[in-house]
Amino acid sequence: MLTIFETIKHIAIKIDHEIKTEDLGYSDSSNSSGEDQLKLDVKSDYIIEEAFKNISIVKSLVSEEKEGVLELHENGKYTICYDPLDGSSLADVNLSVGSIFGIYQGELKGENLVASAYVVYGPRIELVTAIKGSKPKHYRAQEGLFNFIDEITLDEKGNINAPGGTQQNWCEYHKTFVDDLFSEGYRLRYSGGMVPDLHQILLKGGGIFSYPATSDKPYGKLRQLFEVIPFAFIYEQAGGQALNDKGMRLMELEPSHPHDTSPCFLGSNYEITQLRDAYGMKN
Ligand code: AFP
């Protein structure tokens, strides 16, 4: 696993360079979700694919930017599902964006995730890695080298509320859930990039990030394999919880298609309890 994390460090430095130098315009292609692709999306995807081609333990790759599975090494052990540049539409307004990596062994479903990592491209490049049974580890790059900062633990209760999705498309009980937290004094922290938004909650001790089912996106917006499950793993390893809108652990998701999405709620225990009450979830 260390080889994969070391490769992600090299990938991060290269993608950060592209963000700072590449043209921020659109390519003439679209991804498998039918979204227009930025040149940065395509370049970031290429950098990741090229890097893992040299790692023999990587059996195959599944990218948010492409359809299907790319077979790399027949005797490889892991399939890496990744979002090469999540929130890329924020790059042209100079907001932080990120890369997300889910490392699976066997069938692509939550319970087979064995590790995950994400990179935040912001004023600094930061990396968080997680393996089963250990607290997530937080690293910061300086002059191209990643220095270990600390292990991440979520407090029982935080004060950040990051409510995703178009508010006019929320159902009533979701709106009540969000407003009740603000009535308790929670701070609105939402940039539209899930990587910096979730990173902030992890580093500031806690709170909740939500991207619910909405009238325009009844199955949520965020992808299970590349976004939701890798972060759910990190939040659980940090002592928090990660559920869908039915109260099911996101780590139990079994996507029927690699690009399936899910409503998602990731946060500290107190906020997840508030969610369960608001949604009438059984404990
Ligand atoms: P883009 O990759 O299209 O910028 O979308 C980013 C994202 O997938 C995720 O990073 C955010 O949490 C979410 O979408 C924001 O969606 P809303 O703008 O609908 O809240």
C-alpha cells in the first residue's frame, strides 16, 4: 500500500503544477457522466493513469472521467477508483480542488475498500491517507516533499455545517435538519468542492457535510466508488460516521454501475444523531 501512497505523492506534485500552469479552458470531450471536460480534467486523468501503469500491484483503474475499467497488471492486487480533479470547475476562480482515490480489493463495493487517500490543491498541497484500523494521516508538501503533520480524530461534536445541493430542491425535513444546526450556532462552510469542504471539517474538529437526495438529483450527485466511499472510510477511521439518506453506512454501498451516485452525510457523531432524528432513521 505504501507504494500506492508514494505514487499518489508524485501524482499530486505533477497535478498541482498543471493547475498552476495549464490552460483552464474546456477540452472538446465530455466524461462518462456527460459532463464537459476541462483540459485539466483530461491532463490530471492522464497523469494518474501513466503513474499507476508502473505499479505492478495495481490490477486495474476506474476513473470518474472515463467509462469502463482499464486493466493494467494481470497479477495485480488492487483496483484504484479515482476522481482525478474533483471540483475542477472551481479552478478558474482560484478555489481549492482535489483528487480522490479509493483502493479496492476484489469486487468494487464499499466493504472491499482497503484504503483511501485524497489530495487538496490549495495554498499548499495536502494529502490524507487512511488504511483499516488506523487513524487517517495528514501530510503537507513543502518543496515537493510531503511532511507528516498528525493523525486526524473527529470530535464528538463540531460547529461546521456544509450543506450541498440546490436548496430549493431540498425536501422539507432536510431543510429543517440544516436550519436547526444553524439555529444551534453552526458556521456555514461550503465551497462547492467536496475535497476542501470535507478536509476542513476533519481538520477543524468536526461538523457535518451533506449532499442529500434532491428533486433534481433523487440519487444524490456524488459518485459512490470515487467520492463517497473513499471519504466515508476516512470519516469512520477518524471516529465519525458516514450514512446515506436511509441510515445505511456508506461503506455498505454496492454500486450496480461504476458511476452510481448516493445521497451522503459525513460527520461527527452528534451531528449524525441529529440527522437520524430529522430523517426518522432507526438506530
Ligand atoms: P464539479 O466537479 O462539477 O465542480 O462538482 C463538484 C462536486 O462534484 C463536489 O466536489 C461538490 O461537493 C459538489 O459537486 C457540489 O455540488 P453543488 O454545486 O450542487 O452543491
